[in-house]
Amino acid sequence: MTESLRTSVRLRAHSCCEYCLAQETFSHDPFSVEHIIPVAKGGEDELENLAWSCLGCNFHKFTSTTAIDLVSEASVSLFNPRENSWDEHFKWNEDITIIIGLTAIGRATINRLKLNREGLVNLRSILFKAGNHPPKFSK
């Protein structure tokens, strides 16, 4: 993957994880380019198949493209930042620390990627109090 392609993915995402909306600026872990459709499942290094991802989301997603929605118990596609709108599938709770799934895709993605990991929730709370969360571009 070229550095130019990596930079394009990061800039398109406003340096935020395209799943949990964590901001790279405030992360102690590096962010990386993530294949929405993994290479192991035929995905390619094309801009439309790439997402900017925090280490936690990338780790929990791994090669998954589907997950179980705990409400319907159906296997559904994970959130795809190139095809799905974040606001259609997710919303913030009242204090902007917890991501709530609005759809089967949203709920399954929250569960599979652990979008409300304890460290993320704590960081969101601190950043919100400092006026730095949610991200200014917010989806």
C-alpha cells in the first residue's frame, strides 16, 4: 500500500476511526488502514475498500464482515463506512459517551468491534468535558 493511499484514507476520515469515531490525536495507540472486505476474503487495496481504524476496532473486527445482532439473533453485515451512514446506524447516548445501535447492523457492529470499550468510554467522557468530543466534523 502506498503512503499516498494511506494518507488519502486518513484525510477522508478526518483522522478519526471510522467505526468508533475515536480521534487519532488523543490516542496512545497508532491508527491504521483497515480493509473493509479483508484481503483474505478477496478485498483489495482500493480506496473504496479501506477505512481508517483505531487499533481496538481493527483488532476486534479482524477478518469479520458479519456479526450477530443480539436483538434479532440474525447474522448481519458489519457497518461499512463506504456504503452506510454512521448516523443511520448509530447515535450517542445523552452524555455522548456510549454509542447506541439503531439498526441490526449498528447493534452487531457495536457488539463485534466492542465500540463501547471501557477505555473509550472513559476517554470520551474526559474529551467531552474538555470540549473535544464528539469530533467536530462528526458524522
